[in-house]
Amino acid sequence: MRPLTLLLLLPLLTAGCAWLPDQVDETTGMNASELYSLAKEALGEHNYEMAIDYYVKLEGRYPYGRYAEQAQLETAYAHYKAQEPAAAVAAADRFIKLHPRHPHVAYAYYLRGLAMFEPGDNFLERFVPTDKTGRDPAAAREAFGYFQELITRFPDSRYTKDAVQRMTYLRNRLADYEVRVAAFYLTRGADVAAAERAGYVVENYDRTPAVPEALALMVEAYRRMEMGALADDALRVLRLNYPDHPALKRVAG
């Protein structure tokens, strides 16, 4: 295209842009109650992005009052349902900081734990079971800490019972993870690291299903290092407390 032709077209193109209507904000002029109703409707339809957008608008226009407070809390929930754990925790933390004595603040503490409970789940894992004990335990530890804070601060809350059950599950997962690491060290010939990791399970995750395997790994690691007394001690504890466990058969000979 010749430069002159381009110059002649520019005014037309500019005028054409002016013909396009501006995007209309349907929420303009709505009060807090109406905005909240829209957000709740979007939340109920699992349109979490839209719900969050409405909550943000609500708080921006009406920053005080019960609707703004509820919007802050439900924003955290919407992020949780959208599988955005970091955003959910941040929103819940903000609510806790702004409203430490709110009647529903215990839920914010609970929601932080929920957000980190299974942050790595994806669509496929809902249909194809996977072994979660091999995952990075950082999120599990964080969730455990959040639930621990909930039951410490609000032992009588309606969420405490569920939090305790989830903590039991997380504790078992963390113990299994440590045993896997110990077993890996053993296969690599890192006997000292294997014994230390297995011993950590026995000391810190007592009464979890992973303990007998941890004891057996300790027996194997100490035998390799020719530390007979320590191996015998671990074997004795294993035999006394888990006489029928398969791990005992592996190391009893």
C-alpha cells in the first residue's frame, strides 16, 4: 500500500473505532445486596472467576458492612474451589487479619488447611487413582500446620472434628513419605541417611502405619554398617510391637 493511501485511510480507521460501543458494566449502580446476590449466583453455578470479580467489585464500592466482610470470606472459598490454593490462603489470611473476632473467623482458619490439603490434584487424578505419598510433602506440612492452628485456637469449632481427621491422614502421608525416602537412601547405599530418616519416623510419627517398615529399614541399615546392637534394638521393638507385620519376616532371619 502506498504511503498516501495509508494516510487517507487512517482517519477512517480512527473514526471506525469510535463507532464501537464501550463495554457496558452491568453492575453499575447496583447496591451491595445486589452485587452479593450476583456473586452468590455465580458461585452456585461454579463460575468462580466471575464470582471473585463480583466480590472484588462489591468490596471496592462498599468496603464496609456485612456484605463486604462476607465477600472477603467467600472470595477465599471461591479461590479454593477454583483450585488456586495460594490465592485462597492469601484471602483467608487477609480476612483473619481484618476480622480476628468475627463469628466465622474459625472457618477462615479451616479454609487455609483445605486449600493446601490436596493442592496438586488435577482433573485426571479424580478418575485415575495415584499414589500421593511420593509427592513433595511441603503442601501437606503446611495444611497440617493450618489445621493444627485451627484446633488450638478453636477447639470447639464445628470444623475441628474434620480437621483432626484430615491431620491424621496427613500425618500418615508424611510418615509414608519419610519411609520412601529412607528406602531410597538404602538402595543407594546411603546407610547412615537411611537409618536417620527411618529413625525420624519412629520418633516423630509413632502409631502411624509406616512405623514397622521404618523399624525394618533401621535394622537393614544398621546391619550394613555393622552396628549390631542398634540393629538388634530396632528388631526387638519391631518384633514386640508388630509380630505379624510382613516387614518382620524380611529382617528376622
